[in-house]
Amino acid sequence: MVKAVKGTLVKCDASIKAMLVKMDEDHNHEFIIEDLDEEHVLVKDSKLAELKQRLQSMMKERLKEPESSDSD
């Protein structure tokens, strides 16, 4: 029997897509329905808000400015 899953098409650059795919793999493929091409993924509607929140947290962690060193 075929099962349909409602999804949202997400367009992003390659670096963001890589982060989304990695996050999906780390969470047992609960976010992405289909990896379409270099800039598009189909995401489960029910997981879209959670995915956005996790992506924002991941971006904040990666974009933290390094602490300045006092040993100059």
C-alpha cells in the first residue's frame, strides 16, 4: 500500500543543504523525504519548524566568533 507524506520544497545553497542532510542522517532520517538536487530537498511538513530551529542553533554554534587571545 502506498503512503503519502505531505512535504515542503526547500531551496538553499549547497552549504546549508549539506548541514540539513547531515542533521537528517544524525536523526534517523526524520526530516527529509527526498534529496532532489544540489539546491533542493523535500522536507516533511510536520518537521519543518523543528528543522528550522535546529538549523538556526547549528548556524549560531558555527558562526560564533573565536574568543580573542590575551597572549598577544
